[in-house]
Amino acid sequence: MLLQDGASASESEADRNRIQLLMEEAVEALSDGFVLYDSDRRLVFANKRYAEMLGPHKNLLVPGARLDDIVGSAVGSGHISFVRSPEGGLPGVLETLAGRGKLKIEIKVADGSQHKIYLKHLKDGSIVVKVRDITEQRTAEARAREILYGAVDAVDVGIALVDDDDRLVFANKKFREIGDPDGRLFVPGRAMRDIHAEAIACGLIPLSGGMKPAEMLDELDRLIRLAIKGYPIPNNQNRELVGSAYETNLKGRLLTIEDVTDRVRAERRFTTAVERLPVGIAFEGPDGQFTHCNDAFAAPFHLTAAEILKLSDIERINLLAPQISMVAGQEVGDRAAELFTAAVKQQRETLEPMEVRFWDGRHYRVERAISEHNSRVVVVTDITALKETEARSLATLNDAIQSLDEGLVLFDKSLNFVLGNRLWYEMYFSELAPPVAGENILTILGRLIDNGIVLVPEGEDKTSYMCELTLLVKSYQKKQAIHLAGGRILLASAHRTELDGYLVSFIDVTEQRRAEEEQREADLLLHKIVEACPANFLVSRIEDGKIIYCPPASRERFGDIDTTLNFFLKPEDRERYLEALLPTGTLDDYRVQFRRADGSIMEGITAARVTDYKGENVIVSSTRDISDLLAMQEELQKQRDIAHQNEKLSALGELLAGVAHELNNPLSIVTGYAQMLQGKLKDPVLEKRIDRIAEAADRSARIVRAFLSMARQRPANLEPCTLNEIASVALDLAGYGLRSNGARIETEFDEDLPSILGDTDQLVQVVTNLIINAEHALSPLGEDAVLVLRTFHDGRDGQAVLEVRDNGPGMTKEIRDRIFEPFFTTKDVGEGTGVGLAFCHRVVDTHEGTLEVSSSVGKGTSFFVRLPAMETEASTDTSQAQPGGTHHRKRVLVVDDDVAVSELVCDLLADLGCQAIQETSARKALARLSHTSVDLIISDYKMPGMDGAAFYNSLIGLSPGYKDRIAFMTGDAMGKSVQTFLLESERPYIEKPISKKDLACLLNQLDSRKNTS
């Protein structure tokens, strides 16, 4: 039994130990710090999180260590500082905990982290402490608080925040400006009562009404504690300050201060102004009770403003009713109070103005308008003088209209009769009782029709015709015919009056219509005669240009127009035309420009006469179209200009051809021998120099060829080429000016750029123009100027693209939109013609491409030449043989009058494995060929005595077998005679300066043609 009891005790102890270990592991796994002290404040257990918080003091966490020693050491070293806690440090915390049983405090650790600590007493006196890291939370709160304070600080209303201990947390800029101008009172953390006490002591808050400082402090405390709104704040700044307090969710207070001085003073000025107005003004609430009125409003009541405010709505009406004779145009009789009450009620709903007339003859206009909070403003204006003036004006008007030669009748806005003049009565009521005031227009019309005075048109009935005449008046129609008995015809016109009434005028046109009918018959005969006349003329009024007559020939030219203003290009054109015509009334051979019916411009010569037609001056004019004649003259002049230009270009071409011939021979020698020496020298320095000589000679040759191509006047010759080559040649031609000014030139060429089909000469001119334009833009920049030539392949649109980009000043949108217009230029007079970019645009357009510009002020300019890219295919052309073929021991006759060039060609042929024979003239060559046989012949074209064409014709006349074995070399391939010969003879040729590669290709061409034949 004892053994069993001992075993049970051991198992219980083991279970407790196991549970304790589980508890410790669970607490150790918590994300928060945890520590347990016994009733003597000695450490029982602390997890790792708590130890981490203690940092260098975690070695004190030994079971049995006192809380005061552990925490005191951390606080004393400054590792831990209290942020929110009871006063008195650690003793104050423990004292407060003992009194409350639980406590929350906040601390800050030396590493910058912040923690909230929860302390709680257990029943046995032990203390449980939980620590939570709130660093991130407090950082976010601080950022939010900073943003909030910044926003609040910018508000134009004074705002301050007070915590639940009545201590100042924050005061914005406006609050400090108003309440603390010296900047010494509003210190965060300071008690508001202390702030108010100092403000009273220094006089910022003056005492009023015999209050003592303590009473004033109590009153301010009460206003804040009870969250009173809109209380006045006493101050020594002679300002009207209003304060309000609001309770926050955390039991704090939000205080506001608003300076309403200007608003209060404005309200006072407004009240004073209203009091002095001669117009009656009152303010009434939603219930009709007046809250304010001035003396002018009270005057009709024969009371003061104060007495009026004491009366109710009904009392005021009853007081005023006996004086009223008419309300809103209605006579009131003995129902004044009833009708006035109804009129006031209706006005409050509709806000429509109404007039009130008193028995003593006074007239008042009453108006109401909605103000704030559903209140109304009532304005009463004495219009007695106005009404008297209207009455006098009406009498004067009536006297005037009675003497008019037109019948006049006036209806009000409801079409009730008001008055008519004498002539109107004679027109309609000479045998009928006249209408009375207020009789409606329909009643009047009915009486006139029933008595046979006004005739109803045939096909209409009385009712519809009356409605038609009524509509005539309502829609203000003009000159509508009304037929009366006896054949009389009146023209009626309706007009709007100032008071939305209707004034209708009547003119008797009986005699006029009879005369017009007679004239119409005569005009009809004349019209038939003129319509058949083929003459092109017009009849128009001088005053407004209205066309009185336009025969078929003129209508065909100008279309259906109503006035001559339609075919003059500008109003001032017609004014100049009239200035020339009117002084004498006669005009001959006057040059004009007219707009035809299709919108085109007609050049013409006109003759005109001024004459009288139906009492007014008109113009009879005839115009002859000379557009075709002028176009022919212009075309003749253009052809003369073109011929002159062609002559100049032809002369320039001949000059350049001669220069090229003279330059290409020495260039051929330099290029050829440089190529022969390349790769044959062992000295690397000499080899490099030979390469530079070859490169310079090749560049010189390209420049000469480019200048010659620019002088060509021929149709576009489309051949495969690349934008890289075109840009390089153009840069050689136009790049010198840029480099001499210090500009940096960069090239970014796409080596895989596909070829295009284009005329190399024309495209080189395009790019040259673009480079020269860039040079003008970059000249002020000096060494800061940069020109970039870039090529790339736009695969999406299948285009090869060249960009010419500069970092110049750029262009405005207005200039950019007009940059491709012919003759548009931004350069000074004499410095630019405005045709360069127009030419570039035309050339690129003929190549089925586009020339685009991208530019903005201060960001430079880019021109993009976009041309269709050729599809990449394997070459199947065998006509152009590749260099390097074998020509071993072929006998080749070289004919050139320049011995040096001839020797060079012979040396190059020797390098290619040929046996060369040299002759210095065509005649010597023919003599040699008469007894010596050769395989191939290569001849210069320009030679003294006998040129290449004469040599070729003589040769095939003597030895036809040489026809397909002769080729030519020339330095003037663009000369007209040279081009004609090479085209007709279909002979292969190479241009000087001559390279070994070109010569090998020429030999291969001769071989392939000879074998084919």
C-alpha cells in the first residue's frame, strides 16, 4: 500500500513537471514578451522576447532576481525610457499598479523601438507582464500625425487639440497667430488653464464685466469642458473672435478660433446701408413673420420699422387693405384684404413681381426672392413717378401714331385690344362698331369676317383663317396680305413690344399691286427676250449687291446665287470695283477675280454701267472670262523660265564635265596605284600611309561624282542602293561647313539595312539639303552643336529609314506645319528661297516614300526619310561578273590620250593576268588593229581628234567582230553626248577614277557578252 502511494506521488510530480515544461514552451513561442514575478516581485520566468527587449541587461533575468533591480538597471542606464506612464518613474508605476490592479504604459528602447507594456496583479500578489512591440504602429501614427498636422496647419481657421488631461497637444499656425502672437504660450504638453492664466496676466485676454481672473479661468474651462460652440473670445486686438469646442473620441477637445471681424463689420455696414435705402426692404421667415425691415418699407403703413416687426402677417394685410385699389392688374373693390392675401400667397410660391395701386394714386412694385434657410427678401419700390411718366408717354405715343400713314393696332400679351390709330379704324371700322378695350383679337376678327369686311381666302373656312391670322400676330410675321371687300389689299406686319404685347401695322398696297401686275406683264415679255440672248451679263443693286436678274449663261457660270457678294473673293474687292465704277457710272476693261459655281477662281475683264431700274440705281455688267488666256501666258512664261534654267544647268553640266574629265585622270592614277600597292609593302607604316592615300583618293572621286550628279537634268533612274551609301556621300559633300564650325557629327548606320529602289543622285541631293538646313540651325551653337545621321529598318511598315537629327533651337508648331510649303522660309531676305525642303518632299514622294519632321522649341529637330525597303532575295544577275575572275594571257588594247592613265590601266590589267597593249589615240589604235589582233579593247571616250563614238563606229565598220569586245572608260558619264552614245551602243563602261575592282568587273562583262554573242 505504501509502495503504491509512493508511485502515485511520483507520477503526479512527473505530470506537473511535464505540464510546466509545456507551459514554458508555449510562452516561449509567443510573439510578445512575457515575464512573471511572484508576490515579492522576484523573477519566476521570462521568455526570449522579453530578454531581447532588455538587451545588455538580459543577464539579470535570473530566477529570484528582483523586479526593481532588473528594470531599474535598464532604466538607470538609459536603455529604457518611459514614454507614457504615471509620474515618478518605476516607483510611480509600481505604486499606480498597486492601486489599480492593472496598468498600461509605453516605453522606448535604446535601439529606437517602442513597446506597450501591460502589467497585472494576480490574486496571490504575483505580477504578470506582457510586452508588445508597437514600433511600426507608432511610426505609421507619427507619419499620419505629421501629414495631418501639416494639413491642419495650412487651414485658414485656428485649430488646436487638447488631450483628456486638458493639456495642449497641437496648435496650428492660424491658432497661434490669433491667440499667441508673441509665440510663448502654446507649448505642447502645457495645461490649458495655465495658458489661459498667463494670457490673462499679460493682458492678451482682458477681463470684462467686473470678472476676476479666477472667474474668467473658470468660465473658459467651462466653455471647453461643455464643448460650447460660437462663444465670443475677449481680446486686446480690437478684433471680433469666435471660438468653438468639440469633444473628440478620446475624450479630448478640438478648439477652433475664427476671426470674424471683417464679416461682422460688413454685416453692420450692410445693415446701415439697407436702413438708408430709399427702396423698402424687409426679411421674412418661412412663417411670414418679418425679422427686419427699413423705414422705407414701413412708410406705406404709416408706421415705424419697429412697429411693423411687431405685427403678424394677417395684421399687416388688414392694416394695408383699405388703402389698396388694384392688385396685380385686378381692381379689388371691397375685396381688398382677400385679393391682397391671395396675391401675397401666390408670390411667395412663384416669386413673380406684382404691382399694387393705392386709392391715393401711389403705385408700388413688390418683389420677393429666396434667401438662406428658406427665408425671403421682400423689396417694395415706389413706381408712382414711373407710372405717371408712362401715362404721359402713352398719350404722346397715341398722338404720334394717330398721324401715321399706316394703320396701327396694339394688343396686350393676352391679345386683348388696347388701342388703335385713326387710319386703322378707317380701314376696318368705318361701317362697324369699333372694338372696346380688353376685347380679344378672335372676337374682333370674327366680327370683321361676319360683316364681310375681311375676306376669307378661297379653300379656307372662317375658323382656320382666324387661327392663321392670330398665328401671324403671335409669330411676328411680316408683310402678310389681307384681302378686304372692294378688292383692297393690306400688308400686315406684327412686332413685339417692350411689355410683351403685340403691335400690328397695316399698309394699303392696292394701287401698288395693280401697278406691279402691269409691270409684271411687261417684264415677262422682256424676260423672254433676254433669256434667249446668249450674252453673259448681270443686273444687281448697288446698295447690297442683290442680283435682280441673272440670265442662263451667267447662272451656268456662277450658279444659283442671290447677291454679287457670293462671287467676289473678298468684300474689299467689290468695294474697289464700286470705287472705280460709281464716280462716272461707266467702267470698261476692269480686271476682276470671281468665284465660279464649282469654287474655282475665274480671271476676268468686266464692263459695267449704272442705270435706273424701278426707282433705284442698279449695275448692268458683263464679264469676259480670260482665265484660259492668262493660264496660257503663264505657261509660256514658265516654259521660258524652264528653258533658261535648262540652259544654265546645261552650261553648268558641261563645265562640271570638263572639270571631272581633268580631275578624274589624275585621281585614277592615285587611286589605281594606291590599290596596287595595298598589301604589297612589308613596312606597316608605309602600308598604313598607302591605305590613307587610297581612302582620300576614293573620297575625292565620290565628291566629284556627286557634284556631277547634282548637275544632271534627267528622269529618275531607279536602281538598288542603300541609305547608308547615300548618307555617306551627302556627308562628304555638305559636312565641311559643320566641322569647320566645331560641330560634332555622329553616324549610327544599320549595317543590315535592306536596299531601296531609288535614284542615288536625287536622294543625295535630298540628304545634302537636310544637312545644310541643319548647319544653318546649328551655326550659333559652335562646339556644342551635334548632328546625328542614323539609319534603321522599320520592319512593321517595310521601310528603310534615314534620320537627320540636330540639337538646334527647334521649330514652333506654326513653322513646322508650313515647312514643306514652296517658297516658305524663315531665313532673312537673300539667304533662303524656300524651295529646298519642298524639293526634298517632292523627290521623296516620287520614290513612294515620306519625308517627316519632328521638332519642338528648345529640343532640336529630326527629319525622317522613309522609303520602301526591297525584299531580300538571292542574286540571280550574272551580267555583273565579280572581280577576281581569270583573264590569263588575254590581249587587251588600252586606248587613252593620257599616257599616265593608259599606263595605270595596263599595270592593273597585268595584275589581273592580262597582256596589255597601249595606244595614246584612236587613230593609232585603228592602225594597230589593222594588222594586230587583240581579245578585248578598253578605250577612253573623250580624246582629241577622234572621240570614243567615232572610234567605235570606225572600228565596227572595219572589223565588225570587235563590236561585242570593246568597252569604254570615261570621266564624263553624265555628258549628254556620252549618255546618248552609251545608251544606243549598249556598250559596258566604267567611270574614272578607275579601280582594279571596276576593271575586273568590266572584263567579266565583256567576256559574258562575247560568249553570249
